[in-house]
Amino acid sequence: MNSTLQAYLQFASTRIEQFIDWTGRSISWLVLAMVLVTFLVVVLRYVFDTGWIALQESTSYLHSVVFLVGAAYTLKQNAHVRVDIFYDRLSKTGKAWVDLFGHLFILMPVMLFILWVSWPYVVDAWRVHEGSREAGGLPGVYLLKSLILIMASLLMLQGVALIFKAILKITVPAALNEMHRETSR
């Protein structure tokens, strides 16, 4: 692999991961908001014997945003659940091959499937500007459903960065070994 392509892959993966990192760190503040809103709901209910459906639903909305938008950040941090039978015993190059195939043939197709299946669901919600089924609930259910598409898109974007990084891990050591062999002759 030539150095220009390597530099491009490194630059692209770094920029993508910077964006995903910014997204994840920004969304993480919603966890604090979710805790505070939940606390407020509990205090209103048990201390003042009152409450609002919209306030209660907002905790579900916040949780959905954190979960769906934060999934790519979790993937970037390698914090998703992994069933590890042989991965830890592999070399760095072997791990890169597993990562490359996993992202190309599992992550990407599953995210494309989610986009394909979810698109009509989200479009229908937007068509009617779907809102809460509860009286006094939040009106933006269609916005919430749109997060499914955002989640799949962000995971695919992070997958592209991880594919680029795996390609670099596979090809750069080979290039370094080749250079080492030539200099030792």
C-alpha cells in the first residue's frame, strides 16, 4: 500500500473518530439530565402528589437519545459486548483481520438492514407527525423514531473508521517488515 493511501486512511479514520468522540461526549451530558428529570418526577409524585406525563416521557426520550446516538461512541471505545473465544490469543494482525471481516460482513450489513427496515417506519411517523398516545405527552415521537436512522448511520461511519484502521494494521506491519528485510541485506 502506498504512503499516500495510508495517509488518507489514517486522516479519514482520525477525523471520523474525532466526530464520533465529540458526539458521544456531548450526548453523555444527557445522562445527567435524565437523572435530574427522574429525580424531579419522583419528588413531584411522592412529595407533592402531582406529575406530568410529558415530564415522565422525557426520561424515555433522553434514554433513547443516549442509547441510540451513543452506540457509535461505545463501538469506538470497544465497549460493546464481545464473545471472545479466540480473539485475545491472536496477534495484532490477526485481530485486525477479525475486526476487518467483522465490520465488513456483520456490522455494515446489519446497519444497512436496520436502515432499510426502519426507513418506512420513520417516514410514516413523519407523515403524521406522530406524537405521544398519552394525553399531555410529548409530541415528537417522529423525531425520536428518526434516531434509529441516525444510530445506524453513526455506527456505519464508525465502522468505516474501524475498517480503515484494520487495513492500516494489516498493511503497515507488512510494509515495515519488507523495509526491514531490504535494509538488512
